[in-house]
Amino acid sequence: MTAAVDRLRALCVALPEVVERHSHGEPSFFVRAGSKDKQFLTLDDHHHGADHLGFWCAAPAGSQEELISVDPERYFRPPYVGHRGWVGVRIDQPDTNWDEVGEIVRDAYRQVAPKTLSAQLDR
């Protein structure tokens, strides 16, 4: 894997009760919520021949449209989950803002994590 994937993985697994496992052939990240894990992010490593390395993640309502309108070269509507408001984020660009990526990852986590786990991010 690349340094960008390693950075993304580190951001994800640093969150409370996150587990990584493969889903549809890609590393994916889930919040353990009792007996059911809830996915909040999946890697997009040139998925189905795409020309980028990135990830797809859950996003707050309206975020997908806002991010894409601000920077359509970096953000995109991913297949399969884009209709649910998930956003795609490229991480293969040299000017990737990892602080911003971290915020997006935490927002994705908050979309699926139980309130008790989300509250831990505010401490």
C-alpha cells in the first residue's frame, strides 16, 4: 500500500472501536455497534479502473454537494453509495490537506457511530 493509504488507515483506526476488514475487495472501516458493525469508509484504489486513489465515506446531509461544488477535482459522487450522500475524496494529489481529510473521516465516523462513541471525539 502507499503512504497515502497508510495515513488514511491511521486516521480511521485511531477512532473509538473502529475495525478494518475487506469489503468488496478494498480495505474498509467499520464502527462496532453492538452485534452490528456499521461501515463509514472504504478505500477507492482505482476502483473499476478509475484514474484515482481515494476513499468513499458517509457524509453529513448536504456535504457531498458542497464539497464537490468547491473542488470537483478532489471530491466526487461515488458509485453505489453516492445516492445516499456519501462523498468520494481523492488522496493521490500532492497537495492533499491531511488535516481536512482527518475532519472528513471524523465526520463520516459520526454519521454511523453511536452517540456514546461520537462523544468521545469531543473530549
